[in-house]
Amino acid sequence: MKTFLSACVILLMWASIVAAENIGDAIEVSIITDNGYSLPFYPAKIRHDLKKVYAEAFKGDHYRIIVRNKLNRRVGVVIAVDGRNIISGQKSWLKNTERMYIIDSYSTNEYSGWRTGQDKINRFYFTDVPDSYAAAFGDQSAMGVIAVVAYPEIRRYEQEMDYSSSDMSKKEQSRNRALAPSAQGKAGTLESAGTGYGREEYSPSYRVQFEPENRAIESILIKYEWRKTLCRMNIINCGKTFEHSDNRIWGNDGYAPPPPCCR
């Protein structure tokens, strides 16, 4: 038996890409800033056990990870931000042997910072990579990714849920028709976002007994980027942009630009 922590705690459309404010089947994840704004998600890959989405980050905003357990039993969630486990601060491989938070059946918890003690956290906020918590440890291997992986509690007497049905397959096929365009390999050459080590806040937690299954029931990966990066990656439609030169003559290409109101 293992011991883990339990926390006390616009529909946009373009080119057939649907932006949702939450994602997940067994668990449901959303990202909310302190001003109440829910980050829209742009699907990149949807499978019954794996969801990959893009999200737009806003520099300086503090944010919370909201996780709802939709199962009739407890789940343990391993959460990593920029590749670091948010409880231990260690590099995460998203395994069931790592420190995790426990969520009761049909319950919702929120996680808003790096756990620095039994009763305190340091807040998450969007920032540039050099200012991020992960970069402070020389680790940029998973920068800009919020990962939430759910492990149900073992129930040896109950048959496990079957996600291989034809209904689920049809659901996946429908979702995959609306995926964001592939941007693999592009983000690394653009300016990326990270998560900082913010102000300290009171956040009580306690240890509970929990035995997770060996296999995750669902993994949700959220790749957050600045808006201009998402535009250049063609994840969102930002319209045509115009680069302005500081030199009035040298930078003129000979054509009349649109007026400022229409750019």
C-alpha cells in the first residue's frame, strides 16, 4: 500500500478546429487563470487513453489546474508542469510510483502551485523559459507542457471499464477530424512559454492510503504557448500579419500597406 497526498483544497471555430475549455473522458481537465478566464484547448491528438491539446498562455497570469474525477472510484493523478512533478519538484516520467494527488469519486480538485510543504505551495504563473522553475534546474526537456495522468485505485473484485467499444472508436474518429494542423518540430524554433515559481500561499494537504493500478486510464497533455507562437504554428487563425521596418525607405517594398484599423 502506498501513501499519497490528497489536496484539501466561447466556442471558437476555424478551419474545422474546435476549441474547448476542458478535455478528458475518465477525468476532465481545465486551466483557469486568477481572473476567471478558462484557457481554450485546440486538439492535436485525441485517443481514448491519450489527449493532446494546445492552449494559449498569457504572460504573467497565475493559473490553476482543475481536475474532475468522472469515475465511481478514487483516482491518483500524477501532474507534471514543464516536466517536473508538482509535489516533489523532481523530473517526472508520469509513472504510478511518483508522488500524486488523490481525487475522490465524482469530485473536483484544483492545483495552483508547486508544493513546498504540507501546508503551502508556490503559485504557477506563465513566464518566459529562463524564468521558469524547470529551467532553474537546467531542465528544458518538457518545457511548456502540463501533463495530467490518472491512475484508478485498484479494485480487484470489479471488472475494469472497457474503452475499446465501437462507440468509443466512432467518438475518436469524429474528434480526430477536427484536429489542429501538425506543428511538430516547429515550436522548438519559436519563442516558448514556461511556468514560474510564484508567491507562497497557504494550501493544506494530508496523506492517505492509496494503491494505484499499474496502467494509467488516461493521459492528458496540454502544450501551452504564447499567442504569436500559436499563430506562426497555424494552431489558431490570427489573420495576416505585417512586419514593420524601422527604416521608412529601406523597409518599403513598394506596395501600399493596409491602414492601421484594418491590420
